[in-house]
Amino acid sequence: MDLRHLKTLVTVADADSFASAADQLFITPAAVSQQIRQLESEFDMLLFDRASRPPRLNSNCEELVRRARDLLQQFEQLKSSIHESHVAGRLSIGSVNGIMVSLLPETLSSLTRRHPGIRLRIEEGSSQSLVRRVQRRELDAAIVTDVMELPATLELFPLFSEPLVVIEKSEQDSGSWKETLRKGPFLRLNRQSAMGSLIDRSLKRFRIRVKEIMELDSSDSVVQMALAGLGCGIVPMGRVPTDSARLLTIQPFGEPQVYRKLAMVQRKNTDTPALSHLLYQELQAQLAQRH
């Protein structure tokens, strides 16, 4: 018996149609039907009522699906336990500024606890420079934000989206987010960075001209300058510390609100596929705990 056929059966049961299951499994509906018929042949019984459209599970199939779930879960647990006990190697990671002080430390701490054989090297940089370094094999993977174009040799794995906000010291006479930005002075985030480029494109899309007073290299610097009353700025909401938020007027940026998108990038034929996959899994697990 092929375990893939059991996985197909469970997917059909969950998706409630052969076509939907085919989409999830990235195979054709004909291939799904063929695998189901092979299972019926092996068990010598019909599993679906094909008189209905779409075909429905019959009583024989319901019991088989339950047992198939248990078997597939046991197989995955076995595969995971064997895999985790042998994971070792060196993983070089890049990260955009700001992630180092929030998401990444917890992720890497959990990763190394689970896999003591992994050795890590971590560097910070801009999204564009990190993408180039991954492409040149100087880094195995990198956490980047709002990459517009990706070389064909690289692939992107989405992580999460974060809203952008307009900030200004609370003592200022704030109006709407548009009025705040037009009134200025504006604290611009380096437009050569991916975040700065996203903000610049969004300002043009919303037809907002700002009165720039300075250009800064990090969202943290924009927050500090805004706290000093030097102007308004645009930053990811996650970069505004809780103790600073009460001193600032914070408004959503954009209608609809603009979001930055964080993702992990790696080479399609990476030298460390298992380690990069474990890093991505751990990032997702940490994000799930936060929501």
C-alpha cells in the first residue's frame, strides 16, 4: 500500500470533492480518481458513492479515513523523531533590522534547544543586500521585507504582514493621517531600503507631498525623533515600543492601510535544505504563539 494514496483519501474527505483535493495536492483530478480506485481495489470494496455529484464517502470509507489519519500521524511522528535526532550543521542567517530584537531571538533559541547540533551565524542588513548575499551563497537564508523583484534562482516563503502607522508626538496638533503627513516636517526612512521604498511608493499613490526634514536608516530612529517632537514619520506598528506608544499619536497609514510583508528567502537549490526548512518551521511556530 502506498501512503500517498491514504493521504489522498484523507484530503478528499476533508476537501469534500476530488477537484478540491487535487488542487491541494498539486495533482490532476484524474490522478486523484486513479489513486482512490487503487485503494478500492486493494481493500476490495467501494469507498465512495459515485452516483452523487460530487462523490460522497460511504460508511466503509468513513472508518478507513479515521484509521488512515492515525496511520499518517504515526508515520509523521516517526519521521520527525528520526529526522530531529540527526539534525546538525552550520546555518548562516541574514535578517533585516528590527527582527533581531523581536522575532528572531525566540526563534533561534527554540531552534537550538530542539537541535543542539545546529551552529548559527547571524547578520543584519537591508533586504536588497541580504537577497544578493543569499544569491552569492554567502548566506543560507534571510528574513527580508517587501522585496519587489527576486532572482530566478531564489524562492520566497511568506511569514507575516505588519501594518504601517503614522506617528507624531502627542503634544502636536494632529489632524487626519493625511493632514499630519502634509503638515510635516517629515522623518523619512531611508528610501534605498525596501521599507523606505514601500513608503515612498505609497505616498505617491496617495498623492501626498511631504516636507522632508531628515532621512534616517531605521524605524527605531524615526520613533526616537518623533518622540523628540522633531516631526512625523511612518513605521511598522511593531517597531513602536509599548512605553513610547502612550507618548505618540498613532494613526493607520493609508486607505486601505499599507502593510509591509516579511518573508524568508533562500536559494532553490540550497546546500542546507533541511536546516532552512527547520528555521522556517520554527519562525511559523513562534508567529502562531503570538496570535
